[in-house]
Amino acid sequence: MQRTYLLLAALVFLATSAFSQPPDTLWTRTYAIAGYQACYDVQVTRDGGFILAGESGNHALLLRAAADGDMLWTRTYDLSSSDWANSVRELPDGGFVVAGYMGCGLLMRTDSLGDTLWTCPLICAFELYSVSCTNDGGFVACGLAINQMDMIVVKAEASGAVVWTRNCGGIYYDCGFDVRELTDGSIMAVG
């Protein structure tokens, strides 16, 4: 009997979804920046605008946009011969923390205008895919370990100093794609 209700609920959901109108597009923007561009992460900022992270011409890219999509500023970071930003989070002071790649794993901190405050190359990581803020004011990031087979999780202080790193994995390719601090202070990484 329970399966019947579940199936019926699924069919009702599918029927209403199939006949509902698609959402209206509020706006679209194409940002013309020199060279190849790709965006890997976007976050809504406290003021209702957006911060985008990616790459432009083999350089890490941050692009800040207003709520209507108008570009406020853009920054590229020439950190190595090939680098990119995979993840970005806004900080309480309006600045940003970035995780990515610069020949190895990258943590970077900027001010609210995208100007670099510090960079932390992590030679224990091949590439970092996600970064989150922690309750102690620091950061936790995850990605691919330098052996390119294991997930790596990195805990850093607000200054960028690494507190600890953990490699996780079995005999196959294991990579971390998202990480969060839980309410009890423990860290959860998925990949």
C-alpha cells in the first residue's frame, strides 16, 4: 500500500512539473574578458550581487557582479604558467577566499575588491576544488592529493597557515569536490 502512495505522489509531481511554465529569465550577461574564459563557481554575495570564480587565459579569475548582473570588477591572477579558481566564498569582512590550482593546490585570500592579501600554495595537493569558512574564522578545503589518487582535506587558519591535512582514499581514484564544517565542528567532505 505504501508503494502505491509513493508511486502516485511521484506521478502527480511529474505531471505538474511537465505542464508548468518554465521560469522567466530575469537577465543574462556575457562578460567580455580577453582570452579563454570558464566559470567554475558562483556565489550570491551579502548585497545580493554575485562573485564568480574561474579562469581566463590560463590565469585564475574572479568577477564581481551587481544584483542586476552588471560587472563591478574583474581580477585575473598570474600565479604560475597555468592556474584557475575552482571555488570562492565571501567572508564576513566582504573579502573572499579562493581554492584552485597554480601548479599545485591553491588557497588565496583577497579583499572586497579582489586584491590579493595572501596566497598559499599547497604542495601536498594537486588541485583544490572546494573551500568553506569555518566557525573559528579559518577555512577548510578539499580536492585531489599530490599523488593524484587520493582525496585531500586541508584545514587552514584565517592567515592561510595550514593547521592539518588528511588524505583519504582506497585503491582507486578518490577526489574531494565539496567540503563543509558541521554544527559540531567536524568536517564533511564528499567526492
